[in-house]
Amino acid sequence: MRLTKIKKIHLYVARHFLPMLLMTVFICWFVVLMQFMWQHTEDFVGKGLDMSTLLQVLFHAALMAFPTALPLGVLLASLMTFGGLGERLELLAIKSAGMPLHKVMVSLFVICVVLGGGLFVYLNTVMMESQVRFYQIAFSARQKQPDLEIPEGSFYNGIENYSIFVKKKLHREKLLEGVLIYDLSQGFQETRIIRADTGKLAMDISKTFLTLDLYHGESFQQLKKPISPTSEEVTYGEDVPDSYFKEEFKYKQIIIPFDANFSIQSDEGLRNQFVGKNLWQLTRYIQDTARYALDSIGMNNADNALKSVDEVTDNLSFSRRDTSELGIAGYHEIEKKATKKTVSIDSLIHSMSPSEVAEAMSEAAERLTRLRDEADFMFNEYDWQAYFYRTHDQERHRKFTFPVACILFFFIGAPLGSIIRKGGIGTPMVASVLIFIVYYMIDTYGYKMGYNGEWPVWIGMWLSTFCLLPLGAWLTYQATRDSASLNLDNVAMRLKTFLSRNRSRDLRIRELILHPLSDEKALEVLGITRRKLHAIEENPFWKKGTFRHKYLLQLNEQYRAAYVAVELMINKLLDRRGYELPVKLAEIPPLERSFSPLVIKNRLLYGVFLFIIPLSLLFICYLYIRRRNQRKKLLEIKRKLSEVELLIVPEMSVSMLPE
């Protein structure tokens, strides 16, 4: 009987989850697709692509955006499902029946695991083919000539080797007025300049060339000198125009090569890249090809470096090194004698003639330049192979990070929804988008660090998962113990209390006082409170801004003692008769229990935290800003205490009151 009840609850929760999942995935899919297409707008806009090609681009882009949209959809759907159950008190009824939250989540967990497995298969099959097809069309579109749209009043350089200026376009007559053409097809030295009053531009049926009919104009072209094998121009490489050609015409036709057709490039190169390989092909490439290539290049570079050192050592000698035993022994003997004697470089330079010094310097510079070029070549070769290794390894890890993200986001969305208890699409959408933005930013940062070789690839690819995994575990723990710490009403109340500057106390006047507090006791309590506040003012961080761990911990303890003293003082002073004193006590600003709860108590962990520079700088700025604000509050409390003292003993001067 109990098993049947559990199954019905699982089916009930699943029936709520699946429709929301379809809706949220579709919404997130559309948003991610628009963001993805916006990044590649320049590749397709203005290229004259037909509708079928654009639909192919949109189709394959949608398939590429789906793995990013699915985890976000799971997060939003799980948050909406459990938020709706909590808002309608259905989750409370299920728990009251003796079924804990983790058992309610079992059915949806199984669904998310199935979704993760399906996404893994999708990434190895559909995603791979879609990436190849999308980038095949994108690279082909980049090579295509842009649409011919000549503007008025400015030069148009969209045609290779031609620059065209049109003063005015007559759309009704389909004519161009005030045409000026710079023809650089024969080289810069033989530039042809054509000017015409009017012209007409047309494209042939095959879309391979343009026909430009010009009326009433002239052309001017520079001509080179005739070059002969014995001329001085050949000897000195001069290329000076000798004459020009000028032509006046009433009608002239110019043929300009312009291929406006769109042709798809071969996908063979893309299928050999990481975008066209599945998990097994990527693993085989990394283990068999990439690592072997890196090791081979590294060994070759090391051997070449050692050979270069030996070559430089040999070149420092005017004679070839003697490799016989006697020669080697003599070489070591000379080396020992040379190390015992100090030789000044300046004395060696002065012993040589200026021509010998210049020759030696020139030869040394040539050797250093050659060694630098060889080192740059070896570095670039190794870096190129390392780039292939990193991209393939990143793509391999990507096939696992997306499926794991589906499960991770479920363990964030489901417990968070049960805690905030808000259904619908408003609050869950805001919460899920904020969480996903954090995930996306961390994931992009890790991807870039791994892509550039700053971090190991696996750290960069799994960084976002490692960062959000503690959040999912903590939310699941809070939800299973029915914690209301993240309830929206409680959070809103705490935030309102935290942001409110003019907070007042809600004090009630005691109608029945059995033992009224005497003036002496009241002044004694005030004196204790003042001493606690004075201890805060004497703290080195509070007084001078000395930033040390022990002073911060001491300040928290002093704050706690002052808080207890202020609350105890107010509680005791309410035992005095009259209506003025409770009103004045209500004006005393509430004091926090500690100066900053963010101070880490463990000194070692605190020292490690300070090395995390972005967070530590924000923390330090927060402490000094809080110190400035709390100083104002402390002065206000002391001023109110003085007013309270005057109400207790009005005939006494404040300066005569006990400290």
C-alpha cells in the first residue's frame, strides 16, 4: 500500500514537471539561439544568401544552442515545480504524510539523469554534425562577395581592385550620375582613372561579372617606361612612369570581375577538426596523435637547442675542435688556466682594431638573430600543436559538462523552489537567470583560461561545476531540514531591516512596576554602557584603522559586549516611572551583535583569504566603509545616552555624572 502511494506521488510530481520542462526549455532555447545568432550576424548579413541557406543556418544554430538551453530549462522547471508545490502547500502535505523531500525528488532525479544521458548521446551525434554544417556555411559566407550596394557621395571599395564614387543615384532611370572609378587591376603604378557624367551598372545572368556602361567622360592611365635588359631602371630597380594615356569617350563599356554566387566549401577540413569528432575520435586523437606530436616536437626542440649551443661554442674558436683524447685533455687544461685568470672585456676590445670590433659585433648580432628566429620557430611550432591538443581536450570535456550541469541544476532548482515557495514564472525566472548567469560567467572564464593554456584544460572546463556544486549541496541540505532562512518573506524583511538607516525600537511602557529603579542604579547602568562603548573607540582598528586580524576579532567581541550592555540598560531603565524616558530610549539606534560577521576566526584561513586579491580588496573596502558608518551610529548612541541622563537627574550637569 505504501509503495503504491509513493508511486502515485512520483507520477504526480512528474506530471507537473514535464510540461513545465517543455515550456521552459523552449523559452530558454529561443533566448540562447538569439544570443548565438547575434554573435555570428556579421558572417551572414549582407552576403545575399537565399532563404533556404538562411533556414539551414538557423536550423543548425538551433541544434548547437540546445545543449546550453537544456540545463537552464531544467533549473527553471524544477524551481517552478517545487515552488508551486510549496506555494499551494502540497509539499507541506506530502511531508506531513511522512515522505521526506529527497524521496519526492527521486522521480525527477531519474528524469534528469535520463536527460543527461540523452544529452551525452546528442553531443556525440547530432551536435557534431550540426557544428560541421554550421561552420561550413559560415566559412563559405565569409568568402562570398558582399551585396553590391554603392552609396551616394562616398567611395565604395567592396569590389576587389576597384574604388567607385557616385555623386547621385537616379533610381527611376536606373542611372548613376557623376561616376568616378579608380581601376587598380593592373597594379598601383598603372592606375586607371575613369570619369563619366552618367553610367549604368548591370550584372550578367551567371553573376560572375559586372557590366558598367559609361556615357560622356574621359579616362586617364599612367604608363611605365619600356624596360630593356640594359637599361638603368633594371639595374637600380626604378619604376618611374614615363607617360600617360588619355581618352575621351561618348560611350564606354567596362567589364569588372565580380562573382556573386554562393558556393559551399568542402567539409573535409572541418571534420578533421575538434568540431567534427565524437568522444572516441577525440580521445584517440589526444592519446595517439596530439601527445605524440607534442613529445616529438619537444624532443626535437631540445636536441636543436643543444646543437645550437655546441655550434655557437665551436664558432667561438678559429679552429675546428680536436675530438681526440689528447685534444680533449689539452682543451680541459686550457679551460682550467682560463678560469684562474680574470680578463676584462674592455681590454679585449681595446686590443682589437675598430674594423675587427665592428666585424665581431656584426657576426655576433647575426648569430643572435638566427638563434632568436630558430627559438621563435620552435616555440610557434610547439604552441600550434598545443593549441590543437587543448581544443580537442576541451571538446572532450564539454561532452560531459553539459550532462552533469543538468543534474547539478536540478539539485539547485528543486530545493531552492521548496524553500522560496513561489510558483509561476516571475520569481523562479529571476532566480534561475541569476544562477545561470553566474554559471555562464564562471564557465566562460574557465574556458578562456584553458583555451589560452593558462590553466590545465580539465580545471577550466569543470570550474563552473566545482563552484556551484557546494551551492547545490547546501540548498539540498537546507531544504531537507525545512529551513526557512531563504524564504522570500524572511529575506525581504532582513534586507529591509539591513538597508533601513532610521531604525527605531518598538518599546512598550510598563504599566505595573513593582520595584522602580533608583537614580543611583540607573546611573550605574549608564556608566557600564558608556565604558563598553568607550572600549570600542579604543580599538586600534576603530581608532587608527590598523588592519590586523586580532584587532578585528577583538572588535567583534567588544561589539557583542556593548550590544548586551545597551539592551540590558534599556530593559532596566524601563522599570522607571514616567512616559518621557521610554520615548527617549526608543530613539537609541539598535547596535549590531558584532562589527562584521564576515571576519574569519581561523587565522590561517584568514591569511589564505587575503591572497585572493579581488575578494580580499572588496572585503577590506567593506570593513572601512562599515567602520565609517558605525562611527556615526556610535556617536548617535552616546548623544542619546546623554539625553537619557538628563531625564534621570535633570538638576545635575552632564559633566558631573559618573563615567
